[in-house]
Amino acid sequence: MCPCGSGKLYSDCCGRFHDGKAVPETPEQLMRSRYSAFVVKKPMYLLDTWHPSTRPSELNLDDPVKWLSLKIKSTGFNSPDEGLVHFIARGLIAGRGFKQEEKSRFLKENGRWFYVDGILS
């Protein structure tokens, strides 16, 4: 099953984005695929879907985080090319539970969505 919580097989969901067979069509699809990329350790996908204005030069996913779940709280648009996704991701670090709640902003450029930034709650 896909780590994003869609209830679909990974290959039919986020795996097709990670493999380059499809491109996310909405900010929510991109958010889910990025969460799954953290789970399955796909740093190049994360960098490729990060807007150049805020993208780090490298991304190390060797941290001890075990991601457990993703919940999309809400989605919306400020304009046709700017989307928002409010989510909660839960995980474990050294056996201790944590949650990351964020309101993420996405921009669409040249027909592709990119993660720009987010505000942690």
C-alpha cells in the first residue's frame, strides 16, 4: 500500500510519480508524493519537486525518522497557480512519537507543481 494513506497500491499512487511515469496534477497529489518520498527515501524526487527559490542544495534522508501516517486536513487555492495543503504527518524518532503539522504552499510553473514553503503549526 502507498505510504501516503490513499488506500491505493504504491505503484498506482505515488510510485508512478517517483518513477517519472506521471506528474502530480494537484498540490495535494504533490504533497502526498513528497510525504511518500520521505518514507521510501527518494531525495532526488524531493529536490526535483522543490521550487528553485527555496530548494536546498542537498537533502540527507539518513535521519532516524520512521514516518507512520499522513493526514490531509484541508486543501485550497489562492490562485490557479498557487495551492495550499494543511497536513499532519506522524512519526517516530528513537521510539518517541511526534507530529509535524504544516500549512504548505505550492506554485505551478510550466505545467508542474512545486513545493515552495510551509508554516509549522
